[in-house]
Amino acid sequence: MRAPSSDQIVAGDTLLAVEQVSLRFGGVRALTDVTFDIRKGEIRAIIGPNGAGKTSMLNCINGFYHPTEGRITFKGVTRPKMRPYEAARGGVARTFQNVALFKGMTTLDNIMTGRSLKMRRGFFWQMLRHGPAMREEVEHRKAVEDIIDFLQIQHIRKTPVGKLPYGLQKRVELGRALAMEPELLLLDEPMAGMNIEEKEDMSRFILDVNNEFGTTIALIEHDIGVVMDLSDRVVVLEYGRKIADGTPAEVKSDQAVIDAYLGVAH
């Protein structure tokens, strides 16, 4: 697996900026005047109670929703009406709260779908499986096999994902996102429903993706211990508004965050 192109943005520079973003659905405000940034090379956590607007924010970042007000700038370019496929082409990949895989397809074939935007040959040539299309498929399959090795799922490469336990399905979904070679990887509750061992494995893979490939990561996660261990910086939302932003230590000791989300026990 190759490290994604940096487009002349170096580690520590702002990769994505969210500026005074608001999102409304009729009379319902999902987000109100939210501002924060994501720096290249960091792991950026977005936390808050249920209904805080976390997933709505990810949906705005990858173009599934369009902000009612404000703007989102990625790699220095503001795209007010960016669609999800445009975000994917531009270097943004994501996973979802609920596993969104093709359950009848194998692990290998599911991860191969993450390479589709990188394939230059048209559908006709791919159907023929001949000449340039065959050479291209071999190239992309090699990239997918590298991801399978990286995620240590060689033993399930030919298994239909519908037959896999939940923790492995989440790992396959991560693999599909990595197959896009993203510069920004959005993880929506990557450890939801996992046991302790599965969380430890996923935490290790997230750190390895960040450290070995330099992939910038923004994640939503309810396990505060995981958030504090993995993240470089944390932004906290409550009822669609930002109430805190800083390092894990700063956020953990912020009284507004304790009152709204962490509670006395933390």
C-alpha cells in the first residue's frame, strides 16, 4: 500500500478547515456555527453525547450533506457543493456506524471495490478481462493483497463477509477505505459493538495507518479511554455546538465537557 500524495501539504499544516458551519433540516438545527480544523498527519477525535451532531459533521465533510451556512475547505480548496464521489476522488474516505459491506461478496472483492475510482479502464474492458484491463486488475489486486496482509486478514480473504463476526467485518470495512489510499480517513464509531480484544486490535491498526502511511484520521468514538489514548486533539460537540477543543488532557479537564458528557466519574 502506497502512502497518499501530500499535494505539497506537509505534516502539521491544515488539511481541512471547518468554518462556522451550520446545518438545518427544516426547523431542526443539527449543527450551529461549528469551527475547527484537522491538521495533516494527526488523529483528530470528534466526541459528544448522542445527538450532538457528530455524524452530521462527518456527512458534511465528505459531501453527503451540504452546510446551510459556513464553509469547508480541503487542501486549500473550498467546495460548497461537493458530492461524496468528488470527496472520494479528492482523497477523503470513510467508514460508517453500521457496517456497509456487500455481504455476499468475499473479503477480497469487498476491498477491491475501494479501488474502483482508481481504475482507468472502462466497464467494457473490465468485462473482457483482456489486455490493458487485465494488467490494471493485477495491479489493483496486488494493492488489495497488501492491505489484507497489513490488516492480518489473510485467513478470510475468500470468505463472504456476511459469514464473518462483527469485529472482522469492521476490519474489512477499514480495508476497503484504505484501498482508496485516502489523505483523510473518516471513521464513524470504528469500535462500536466490539469487545475489549477487538478494540485493542482496531486501535493498533488505526495507529499503524496513521504512523506508517501518514494518513490523517478524523474519528467519532464513544469509548473515552480509546479517544484519549489515540487522539492528538479532540473537539467536543453538544446539541450541534462546539463546547471544547484541545488536547485530550485539556478536554478531559474542561468543566463544560465534564458536565455535558464525561461526568464526575471521569
